[in-house]
Amino acid sequence: MSETTKVVAKMRDRAGKGGARSSRREGLIPAVIYGDKQPPVMIAVEPKSIERELHKEGYFNHRLQIDVEGTDYAVLPRDVQIDPVTDKPLHLDFLRIGPESIITVQVPVHFRNEAAAPGIKRGGVLNIVLHEITVRTKADKIPEYFEVDLTGLEIGHSIHLSTISVPEGVRVVSRDKDATVASIAAPTVVREQAAADASAPAAAEGAAPAAGAAPAAGGAAPAAGAAAPAAGGKAPAPAKK
């Protein structure tokens, strides 16, 4: 379960693009708090209190406590708009959470003990299928991450959702209840060599001449001789001298 980080903000005088631009001119980040069946709250966040959190893994799973001029709001980050030129945050969205709020989040997967996996020692490659696992749970039960231990795994071994340890009160959301999380695949060079070996006999068989086929003749045989003149026909006239 992640810790709660405190963020400092103040109320925005007005909503809309004008209010957002005004906040940016003051060096603040315009933001909104919504959800939990309550009206949205327009705020402007102090950059120093949030920018470090923005670059942490699992930012959208980390609970925040936003202090808005003395009033605290328990929230989860929901969206960040980034300036494509400066990479600075332009706008932030926060979801208000209550004690009984059930939310859907993506939890990162961490893999450890790669050096203790015989398959990887022999050149196998860790093929990660799911970098994150979607879960539904209460805000105070969100796991920081899921951990997969690779100790003892050989080439060809797969890790499935059913083998992941899930805390009580957390439900994995997946169409495939036993989806593959990762596998240890054979080295690329080995796979390419195996494919080449399999295709070589077929190529050799296709190149061999058909059994019993005679080599092509150099040309048609010459005619056996000119046909004799038909019986009763006139002999050719003698040449003049």
C-alpha cells in the first residue's frame, strides 16, 4: 500500500481557459477535484509539491492529500496534460475518494532474481507480456506493485495471473483469468537457427530433379530424308546447257 503525499493548492477564482491561464501566470498548475458525488472544486497547485510525484512509478495509484487553503481532500491522480515543448504539466485532474470508494487502477509488476533463473543464465530472454495488472479495490488497499520471483525458472516457463499473490480486498480485472504475465523465451539466435534447420531439407527437396526425367534433347532430330516423288509424277526437266 502506497503512502499518502501532501500537496499544497489554493482555490481558483474562476473556471475555464481564462482562469487556467491566470494560474499559470502565477506559476501554479490549474487543476480540478471531482467525484464522490460532490461538486467539482477548481484549484491551482503549487508545482514544487507535485512535480516529484509526477515522475514516480505508479503516480496514478498514489493517494494524495491536497491542502486547499486549510481544507484537506483525499484524492487519486486521474489525468495529466503535458506541454509538448517544455514537458511541464499544464493541467491536473484528481478523483476525490471516500472511505468506501471502490476504484479501478493499474498496478505495476516487478520482476526479481533474474540472476537466479537458470533459463536466463543460459541466454534465455524475459518476455514481459503484462507490465501492469488492472485491479479494483479501496483506495487504502491499492498495492504498490505486484512481485514476480524468477528463481529457478527455465527456458519455456511462463508466469500466469493465477500465480500472482493478490492481497485480500483486491480483485484482479481481466477477461482471461489466467493470462500470461511473462515467460522466459529461448535466445533469438537459437530460434533463428532452429527455423533455418527446419527449412533446409524442404529447400533441398524442392531443388532436386524429378526422378527418371531424361535430359532435354539438343533439338529435334533431322528428317530421315526427302520424300520420293509420287508414282507417275513427271521427272524434273534436264538442265539446259
